[in-house]
Amino acid sequence: MKILVTGGAGFIGSAVVRHLVGDLGMSVVNLDKLTYAGGLESVAAVSDSDALAFEQVDISDRAAVERVFADHAPKAVMHLAAESHVDRSIDCPSAFVETNVNGTFTMLDTALAYWRGLSFKAQKEFRFLHVSTDEVYGALGGEGLFTEDSQYRPSSPYAASKAAADHFARAWHHTYGLPVVVTNCSNNYGPYQFPEKMIPTMVLAAIAGDRLPVYGDGSNVRDWLHVEDHAEALYTVLTKGRPGEVYNIGGDNERRNLEVVEAICAELDQLLLNSKNKPHRNLIEFVTDRPGHDFRYAIDGSKLERELGWSAKWKFEKGLAETVRWYLENRDWWEPIQKIYSRGRQGLGNA
Ligand code: NAD
Ligand code: DAU
């Protein structure tokens, strides 16, 4: 079965591609525009495989997307391509509307035209997995969890664009019958994450001896999931999920941001015994908060476990320690990125 993965050169998409091709031996066409966030180095582990094809295409380019469907005849789509960084969405929301809303519309509508041309059997088997985020549900206070029935209350331009995309995905199932399944996932961490997100930002800044910019007082809570767990969960939903359904994916790892940063510092203290930046926690600096900063995210993932039998394997402390080690051992992946991205503050709305 050939799967069309969009955004397969990004953080989560590349983990999906490595899992499908490397672990499961499946055929994949990776459709990616290669924005600042995408790089084929992230799929180098499987790039020699005949089972992997690459198409440098913008998901908003209908003619190019149609051509990819016609050339590769996929049996399913896993749609991950997106502008993904909240801070960037505050500075430049239009890119988020263009890719996340218009691009998702183009993917859905092109998939529908393609699906209508399939045999009855192939139509029944076809799936369009739309990969989304828990940020569509807005912020939690101290209590409670997001369920699949939580109200949509997106706070940031990023979350609003993903919410709009989710609504289009559901509509293409409800109105036209396209076999769409939607997932909403919590914060991912692990190897190959672009160093603008919180965990790699802190790791690379600490290695360099720079200040570690904790937004506000560091009490905001995120629910962390290892990216390899997410990739496996997405394949589970693709193959076992019911069309028209939504599945939340979480790691049951709620942590305050400051706790995570302190854990990164402690890990670096152990790994870099001779560093002049020890103890790394002295580099922590509390900086101006993100505008509209959601206080807490936490996922109730019981539907996915109960109905499809999936639960996360990674323990957060082990996963975080291995992630820190991965960045230390893979400078050849992130040093070239630092030449085009300097880790400056984004998301104050001044851009
Ligand atoms: P990422 O920014 O690391 O990667 C995005 C990829 O999409 C890149 O390879 C980029 O080149 C590609 N892309 C961007 N615009 C494109 C376009 N117009 N056409 C084709 N390709 C384009 O993102 P990520 O963190 O891997 O997130 C992947 C998906 O998962 C997104 O849909 C995101 O909303 C969702 N998600 C992310 C997280 C997280 O914690 N990172 C959590 C839940 C859901
Ligand atoms: O919840 C899922 C979402 O998680 C995904 O949909 C997004 O694509 C992904 O980027 C992520 O969004 P967050 O905004 O939660 O992730 P980020 O890594 O940007 O920030 C995590 C927390 O850390 C957040 O509370 C803001 C804070 N932060 C972030 C950065 C970059 C800091 O304190 N300092 C920083 O330098």
C-alpha cells in the first residue's frame, strides 16, 4: 500500500516516513515544499530505499497536487504539512492561513476528486488522515482534560488556522463522504525538531552558553509526547480508525515549562562535565510572556486506547534525556540550520 505523506520532511512527518519505510517496509511518497522547517536530512535514514519517493510541492498548488495523486496513486493520505510554530503565527499569520487553511482545502478537494475516480473497493479502503493539534481546544485551567468533545476555542493565529482546517476536514467527510479521520495531538518532542520550539531552543542555547528564555514565569503546562509514539499512533489511526471520527493523542506527561527546562539543564550538567556553563540552570532567564499564551494543555487519550488499543511507550524523563543526547550527538543536523536561523525571539507581534 502506497501512502502519500505531506510534510514528511518536517519534525513529525519525517518520523512518520522513517516509521513507515524503515520499520514497516511500506511505500511512501513524501510531498513537501521544503520551507525553512523542512529538510531531507531528516529522512536520510531511509532515503536510499526504492520505497520512498519525494515530491517538492506546495500543498496549495492544486495542479501539482493533482499530478502527484495521478502519478503515485496512493491508497491513503497522511496530511501533516503545515506552518507549525505559534510564535511565527503571531508575527506573520497570513502564511498560516495560506498553508494550513487553503493548503488543507486543496489537499481535501484534490483527494476527493481522486477518490471519486477509484473503484468501489478502493474507495472503501481509502483514508485521509488529517493531523491536527490540541491547541484547537484553547487553554485549560488547573483542572480537566481535553476530550474529543471539547469545544473549539483556538487562541493563537496558528490554532485558529488548524481549527479551520479541522472543520474543512470534517465537512469533506460529512458532505462528500471522503473517508476522513482527524487526530488532535499534544506537544511532541524528540529528534529532528526545528530549534525554534521550546525543547531544542533550550538545549542549543544551553550548549552555547546563551540565556534560556522562559516565557512568563514558566508555570505554563504542556503534555509531552515522544514523536516516535506519535508516528505509531498516527499509523494506528490510519489503519484502524473509523472514518468521520476524531481521536485525541496524548502522552500523559503534563509538565510545567520551568520543570522541563530544569530537567534539560540537569541532563546537560551530567553530559558536559567540563562545561564552563555548569550549572546550566543559571542560564535561565524569565522573559516577556507570549501574547495570549495558553496556560495549560492536557489530553484525555482514553478513546484511542479503548477503541484502537494504542498507548504511548516512551517515559518522558527517559525520552527527554535521550533527546538532549541526540542534539549533542547530531550537530551535523542542527549546525547548518543555525546558519539560517539564529534563535532570536519571535512572537512578540512586532514583525
Ligand atoms: P514542522 O514545522 O516541523 O514541519 C512542517 C513540514 O511541512 C515541513 O517539512 C515543511 O517544509 C512542510 N510544509 C510547510 N508548508 C508547506 C506547504 N505549503 N506545502 C508543502 N509542505 C509544507 O511541523 P511539525 O511539528 O512536524 O508538525 C506536523 C503537523 O503536526 C502539523 O500539521 C502540526 O500542526 C501538527 N502537530 C504538531 C505538534 C507538535 O508538537 N509539533 C503537535 C500536534 C500536532
Ligand atoms: O500542543 C501542540 C502544539 O505544540 C503543536 O500544535 C505546535 O505545532 C507545537 O509548536 C507546540 O506548540 P507550543 O506553543 O506549545 O510549543 P512551543 O515549543 O513553541 O512552546 C512550548 C511552551 O514553552 C509554551 O508554553 C511556550 C514556552 N516557550 C517556548 C519557547 C519557544 C518558552 O518558554 N520559551 C521559548 O523559547
